[in-house]
Amino acid sequence: MELNILKEKIVEKLKDIFKSSDYFTYLFVLLITKIIKYFNIYTYFIFLNNKHNRNNGYFS
């Protein structure tokens, strides 16, 4: 229920951004979020790899 309300608010914000002249701001925010998502996935895989290596004794 709350998630749907949140989605509606986000959609309204996005519509406002598209209507305004801040289209480049929207693209910039989108780029930043993509970079953050990539960084999170990258660090997650590094963590898994280090955890795996530590369990096998590579760093002991």
C-alpha cells in the first residue's frame, strides 16, 4: 500500500522534471544512480570473492 503511494509520488516528480527545463538535471541524476548501482554490485562481488578466498585460506 505504502509502496504504491511512494511509486505515485516518484512518477509525479519525474513528470514534473520532464515538464520543466531541468531535463539535463534528470539525466545527471540518472547517471549518478547508475554509477552508484554499478559500484554497489562491484563491491558486493569483491566482498563475495574475498569471503570465498578467506574461507579457502588464501590470505592466511
